[in-house]
Amino acid sequence: MRAFTQHQGLVAPMDRSNVDTDMIIPKQFLKSIKRTGFGPNLFDELRYLDEGQPDQDSSQRPLNPDFVLNQPRYKNASVLLARSNFGCGSSREHAPWALDDYGFRVIIAPSFADIFYNNCFKNGLLPIVLEANIMEKLFQEAEAAEGYELTVDLQAKTVITPSGESFSFDVDDFRRHCLLNGLDDIGVTLEDAERIKSYEDQRRETAPWLFGAGQ
Amino acid sequence: MAGKTLYDKLWDDHLVKQRDDGSALIYIDRQLLHEVTSPQAFEGLRLANRKPWRIDANLATPDHNVPTTDRAKGIEGIVDPVSRIQVETLGKNCDEFGILEFKIMDKRQGIVHVIGPEQGATLPGMTIVCGDSHTSTHGAFGCLAHGIGTSEVEHVLATQCLVQQKMKNMLVKVDGQLGKGVTGKDVVLAIIAKIGTAGGTGHAIEFGGEAIQNLSMEGRMTICNMAIEAGARVGMVAVDGTTIEYVKGRPFSPKGESWDAAVKYWRTLHSDLDAVFDKTVELDAADILPQVSWGTSPEMVVGINGHVPDPAKEEDPIKREGIERALKYMGLQPNQAITDIKLDRVFIGSCTNSRIEDLREAAVVVKGRKVADSLMQAMVVPGSGLVKAQAEAEGLDQIFIEAGLEWRDPGCSMCLAMNADKLGQGEHCASTSNRNFEGRQGFGGRTHLVSPAMAAAAAIAGHFVDVRELLN
Ligand code: SF4
């Protein structure tokens, strides 16, 4: 996995709560058997005026001029400001894959849906929770100043604004450790293979019906 | 020391290692696989040169992309080449790694969350995962079951474990008796309307109280299925006689001595009387009416005698904007009566409501009646090949067909419209599925979530009606 230590990037504000995973990447694009290539279809139904199909050249499609990411000032944004309950809905990891493929590295919101939050970490994408009043301030600043950038430091657990104001955020230690070092967490778990085996052996004794009984 | 909740017990029994940083390794007893969220996981295994840890813990079936007609053609019947590749890829991966798969032609094929319980592959006390958020369904059996992403599917395949943080405990208690014509679906919609789509975030919800205890396993599965729509990855119901009766004699269920030992353990799977929950919400079953969603989020729900809300009366600006946006998308007017919403299609199916009891409830309503002429389509999609066979043995298929509903083959179908079954732009659909997000059932489609009985009643009337009027 790609490591994440520090990131500075252009901010795009998406002023809408309960953005669900169907909105982030509609189902017709889930038919791919790859992890990449979802970027052009990120927020497909909001971003384009027509109905998107897989294997279509999205650069030729009519854009929705009202959608925030279509405004020239937010081109190449890599930090997304979002509202509450971002990523609710399905477990599709295609959602973080699409955000990542588009070029986002950080998503900041007052709250995230659990599965989505978890899926981000597996893909080198950092979801940050900040309090509603701080979010409000960041939204205002990002909308007011063209070219507004934020710096995110995962080591220090801070978000820093262009004026030098700094906000700290929480992230659990294991996830932070994996992200900072770009660790494959399957490898980390397999370091405990012996322990898993002995747990399993004991369960075979106490709960044999869990091991293929009745088949 | 306070007693344990059901969630605490399941957690403790599956804890392989507690790490210092607060994360834990949890052992997974069962993984269910389908074609949409598994290909990249198998690919990851291959790239890292890893093998599945325990093959017999996995069970696979294609469901999201399968057509619901013309199934005699098997995989060849999948018209969309991209869908076909996905179903074929699942087949190849399962064959390569030796994982049991109910393939498209197998009569046991169906929606993952229907076939697990049906086969006894879902047993009380298990930890169950699947790359699908509605895995919470299995919690109805006193399981710790939740959806995971594709990276975690790969993690479980490779290690039989998941890295987890312990969630908080939440109790949703529904006391009293449900009225006639009010089902598990109405209960869960009423719960979501009350606590909101983020009400359960970070929590494992246990559903309890007299009304839940009185429900069948089908009703409990419907409720746990939609825990995720309340923001909770996990929904659970304690094990009781109803659970054990349901599990008995299923193909994967234990037999003989092993059965007796299992039952003894399963009987302990309930929260202790003195267990403490971080959050408790109570509802009175008698207050719950048949529910209908009017908006684009599962919390935008009212009783059948209610009205579409008026954004002008909402004080919170973010909520007001949400209501305005939803009304625009749904093509509805403020204060419009729910019974005035005209429908174009009716869909009875999905992992929320496609089990035999759901079909029986719908059949009772349509029996001897005819689908409204104004409707473009009404379809019934059973949750599995075995549900289909059972319904046919009971003659339910004939009741539906005579009333003018289409009788389809099993799969996810119009729940998320990844196959050919979808809504056209602007069409209103009474749907027994679980999500009414924009575009969920087709680009520009308008979904109203209801119970099977309410969907059946709507099919007859061509608009929403109180099913209780048809039940007398
Ligand atoms: S029926 Fe719908 S919600 Fe259930 S697994 Fe299929 S697509 Fe997901």
C-alpha cells in the first residue's frame, strides 16, 4: 500500500450531507474486476448530465456545470471537504478506489459511515473527522479564497490552513501506523499465524459444529 | 461487574488477540462471497502468492448480476458482457481455490443473505462477514455479522481473521404487540425514521423487546438487514426457541451429539439481565403503522396515513435543504398525502424481503385481485432457487401470475439494478428493498420503501393504500 505521511493540496468543498456510495460510484461501474480506472466515474450522476455507462469515453460527455468538481477553480483538488455521514450505504470499496483514482488523498468531514471510513485506510486515503464548527470555518475559507490549500500531517495528526492555523484530529494507532509505513495489514496479521492456529484448534474442540459439520 | 451484552459475548468468544493499540484480531467463522466485491480480493491473493486459510469457511454464489429471466441458458443468458465476466470470474476463482459455490444453474443459488440462513451456513454464535453491507442480516441468528470491503475480504481469505475495533453497544427495544398488517419491515423503517441514518454509527445494535421476540426468523432478518441503514454495521437478535427451531435440520446444521452441544451453547447467546448498553432507544409496537418512504434516504419515512413533509416547516437549514432536494428528485409536492402517490412499478424482492414468509404476505393481499391497469410492471423475485421452489409448491406463483405480477428467477434484481431489471427516469416504484438513494434502482428512478404486503396492496391500487383495508 502507498504510504501517507504528509500531504498538501487544493481543497474542494462538497456541501451536501449523507453522500452515499451509490452517489460516489454508481453500480453500473462495479462490474469491473479491477481496482483502478474508476476516477472518470466518481460522482457520475452528479457530475455528468447523461447516464454513464462502463467502457465509455467520459471526456466526451456533457458536464453538469453546477457540480462543484466541474468548476475550473477546483481542478486537480486532492482534499475533499464533506458534510456529515459521508460514505453511507454499501460496503463497496469501489468508492475509495474512485476517490483515489480521481486524485483525492484526504477527505475531511464531521462524520463518516463506518465501513467507508475503514475502507479508506486500506487504500492509502486518509479520512479525517473534525468538529462541525471547524468544518464550517474550513468550508467558508475554501469557498472564499480561490486556490485554497490545506496541509495534512499524519505523523503530527494535524490539519494546517494557509494562515497557519492548526487543528488536530484523532486516528487510531494501528491504522495510523499502517498508513505511515504503507504496510500491508495481511502481512502484519500473518505474523500472528501461530496464535490464529491455536485459537482454531481450541475452537475445533469446543465448537466442532463450526468446522464443516453436517456438510 | 456488570453483565455482558450479546455483542460482548460474541466478541470475547472470537478474540484471537487484543493489541496494545486498541485494535484486535477477531476470528471469522464464515465468509460469504459474491461476484461484485470478490474479484479484486482473489486477484490480491494471487499477486501476493497467498492461499486461503480455511477453505470450508467460505461459501459463494453469484447474485447481483444474474438475470431473473431465461435462466435455462445459464451464464450464456447474461446479456451484458461485463456482468458475464464478473460471474465467470467468481466461478473461476472458486474452482481454482476449491471454494464451494452455488453456481447460476444450481437450485440453491440465490442472494447471499438468503442462502446462508437457508442452508444452515449461518449458525447462532458465528462471526460472519461478506463484502456486502447487508451482512447484518445474519445477526438475526445471534451472530456477529457485518459487511466488509474488498481488502478485508482478501484479509479474511488469507488469515481467517479481521482487524477490528470494538464497537459500542446499543439496544433498540420494541415493546408491545404489532397491529395486524404491520411487519418487521415497518418496524425497522420506523426505527430508522426515529434514530436517523447515522443513529447507529459506531454501534452494534441489539433489537429486543416483546415485539421482536414475537417475530419469525424472516421478520428478524428483515430488521437486522436494515441495521446498516440506521448506520450500524451490526444488528442482532438474541437466540431463543424460534432461532433454534429454524436452524434445525438444515444442510449445514450440526447433527446428533454435535447438535446438542451446539444448542447448549446457543442458549447462552443473549444479553445478561444486568448488561449495560451505551445507548438505548425504545419504541412502542402499537404506535407503528405500515410505513412508506417518500424521499431519497431511508430515514425519510412516514406512516401510510401521513403526508409528504413541507420543507418550509423545517427549522434546521441543512435538513430543509435535504427535504427540498429529495422532493425535487422524487417529483413530489409538500403536504401531498402518501396515498396520492401514483406508482409505475412494483418490486417485491431483495435480501430484505424475498423469503418465503414475505412472499406469503404479499400473496394473501393479491389473491383473487388484479394489478392496476395503470401500472407498467409488478414483479416478484424470490430470494433463492429454494424459496422459489417452496413458493411454487404452495401455489403462490399461480396467485401472483393470475393477479398479473411477473414471477421471476432469484437474484438481487431491481434492488440495485445491476442486471436488466431497472426503473426508467422519473418512474415511481413501491419496492421491498432497503435503499431509496438517488439512482439506486435505475438512473432517475424514484424508490419508495415498503413491506411486501404494502407493495402488494400498492400493486392492486396503482397508488399507496393502507394494506389493512385489504386484509379484512
Ligand atoms: S438484494 Fe440488494 S441489498 Fe441485498 S445483497 Fe443484493 S443488492 Fe445488496
